Amino acid sequence: MKSEDIVAAMDLGSNSFHMIVARITNKHVQILDRLREMVQLAAGLDERNWLSEVSQRRALDCLARFGQRLQHIAPQRLRIVGTNTLRQARNSAEFLKCAEELLGHNNIEIISGQEEARLIYLGVVHSVANIPGRRLVVDIGGGSTELIIGKKFETLQLNSLKMGCVNLSRTYFDDGRITDSRLLEAELHVQLKLEPVLEEYLEVGWDVVTGTSGSIKTIQDVLIREGWSRDSITLDGLSRLKAILLDAGHVAVIGNRWQMGIARSQVLPGGFIILQQLFEALRIQDMQVSEGALREGLIYDLLGRIHQEDVRNRTITTVIDRYYLDHAQSERVNLTAQNLLVQARIKWNLNGERFSQILEWAARLHEIGMLLNYSRHHKHGFYILQNANLPGFSQSDQALLAILIKNHRRSFRISTFAHLPGDVVSLQAQQLCMLLRLAVVLNRSRNRQLQPVPALLLKQKRVCLKFPIGWLETHPLTKVDLKVEARFLLKAGYRLNFS
């Protein structure tokens, strides 16, 4: 078995951490290993959304064990993502820094709720039999619940709701007691969360319902063990389970009855309430359960990237079409930016495909704000990209794209690069942005003819452009534009010379 055939994915969830290792042969995924630990990261969030040291240590201890399995896997064949709790935690950057040092992997991604939902759907549909109609996928995590409607491999409707088995159990069943009044309060909480999306989901409709996650699998196991179901979850089975929970009155009792670990029994009430309310609100009668989930989705998404079928490129193309961007101009700017990047790679330490990708995406989207207004289109573009749903993108890459667009013209504000999430440091982001700015200036005429790319000479914070002899004299407007750009860069501490 060749090492380049091996890929891995890790899901740092709010309730459990999961890892799978797989072998890729002829685009077929063969699972070699699965690891899972309930770390209940969401239980460590306080009312100010700070992760406690205890919960961080518990999570890092788990990652230390997982890390041994990653030692011989190339970084480009590994994806690690954090979900709801790490999205919420105000000190997640501190935790991620420790986690990356521990794992020897410097690109743990925090993904949005919608991206999490997309990846969950991808993992499920690759793990179950294909159907001609629509499928509703439900995933109940520790801190969020994802609802996705899709047909084959395309999503039609997706949402991530901020309710999960851990946070709901902590709120209403923290001491382990299960009563009628507590169940009612929890049910009303779930109903309020579902209310904004309920009508649109019922309107779209589906033919089959598939559930995934630890809570759903645990409930399925209980129903089968009690003889209330053969191989799925039914509304009748959930009604019987509710009666048993009330009769038991405490999570310790249900843990003993079904030989559950303490961690699982503590979050069962919250997971049960979410699932039961979903059944009633969405009029579900029967739910099949899938082994595939977020980590499997990560593997298939990674497989697409490896084989040049990156969903992020498709996303960029979709955005360009939606906002009626000038394809030809975007490609001219991208071509110039990439040529400048080739010259700057070694001096500015911008080696690696990721820098080229980010620069390309920024070049292709730099005019996205023009749909609203020309004079402030860099600021409008920043707002759009900061808030858009971009399938395939991590929060850190999306934030970096937005910052590059914001600074691609006019004032070059160094302060905006200071707190970028992810592993791209502020200086590298500034340097990418300067290449984008120069590419935009050099293509301002929107000339269809290929423009000469100047030689790029770099020394610390000095940038020098060398054009073919006499070229600037025959392009006086470009010369003026470069003078204006030099003033903007000088205010940011960079010196631009050209001749």
C-alpha cells in the first residue's frame, strides 16, 4: 500500500471527535480505520462563550492519541475541521494553536454551519443506496442540528440550527433529572428553533429520510433492543421511548437499563427531544440511519480536490455568474497576479498551491461589489464575501478572501490583516494583497490585448517593477495609476518604484 493512497479526515465536533483513515483506489474509498471519543467540548462553554481549560485539556488529550495515527499521512491528504462549539468559542484560536502544534498540522479549518450541512449530506449520500427522488438528511450534533434536502449529490435546502444534544441537555437536564415539565420546556425550545425553517422544508418536500450522528444511532439501538423497531426509527417508537424516559426519571437509570456510558446517557434527553420534535414538526413517520456523516463527507470532498474537482472552483464560477462579473477582466487580472506570484514566491515565502488558489479566487471576485456601486465596490465586495454562503470554503479562507477584496484598491489598511483566522499570517496576506493590487492597476484599461508583465524585484518592504524599455512612455495613464498606487502603499509602509 502506497502512502499517497491514504487519506484521513478529522471532525472536531461539539460532542465527539471523530477520525477516519481511508485508502483511495480508482476513486473508490475503502475505510481502513475509525476513531471516536466523546469529549463533550460544548460542555466546556460558559455563558460568555469561553472554553474552559478543563474541556480544552480533555480535547487535547484526545488529539494526542489521534495524532499517532496521522504521523505518516501527507498534509495535503488530511482535512481537520471544527464545528459549532469552535465556531462559538471566543478563545478558539488559542485552542487551535495548541491542537495544530500537537498534531503537526497547521490548517485546522473552522467551517460554517451551512458548509457543515453540505459535507454531512455528501457523507450520507455516498454511504446509502441511491434513490431517484429527494432525501431529507438530519444530523443531531452536540451543539447544532443540520437539516438538508437534496437530490442525488446536489443539495436543495440546508440549514444549521443552534441546538444540539449537549447544550439542550445542559440547559434542561443538567442534574440528570427527567420530568414532564422539563421535557415540555425543552420541546418548546426546539419548536421555536424550528419555526423559521419549518414551512420552507415542508414546501420543498422529500421522499426518504435519513438520520446520522451518535444521538440518532443510540436511539435507533434502543428502539431495536426494546423490540419497538426492526431497523429504523419510527414515530411510534419515539412515543414509547418518551414514556420510558419519564418513568425512569433520571439519566443514571436509563444508562443502567441500556448499558450506556455516562457521557452518552447524559446527552440522551437533549438528543431525544430534538429528534422527537423533528418527527412531529416535519411529519416524519420513518427514518433510516446512515453510518456516513461529516468525516465521510470530508473524505469525498478531499477526493474531489485531489482529482481537480474542487467544489470551491465551482462555487467561484457560480458567484461570478450570479453577480454578472466580467469573466474576461477577471482572467486578465488573475493571469497578471499569477505571473507576479511566480516571481515573488521565494523572496516572500509564498510557496504552495494554496497561495496561488487564494490569489486566483480573489482576482476572479475582485469586482463583485460593482453590482451595488462602483466608487465603494471594494467595501461592498468585502461585505458580500464576509456574509455569503460559499460551499467548500472554510471560515478562515472566506475571511481572507474578504480582506483581500476590501484592500485591493484605494487605502491599504494594514490593521485589517492583524487578526486573520487560520494559518496564513498577516505579512503573507499583505503580500498577496499587494500582488492583487498591482494586477488590478496594470489591467485597469481592460485592454483585450495581453499586457507585458513587468519584472518584479523585491527587497524587504520595497517593490520595484521593471517594464520593457519605452512601454511606460506609451502608456501614460498606467504610469499615473502606478504613482497613485505608490502613495497608497507608502502610507502602509511599503515603497513602490517602477521604470
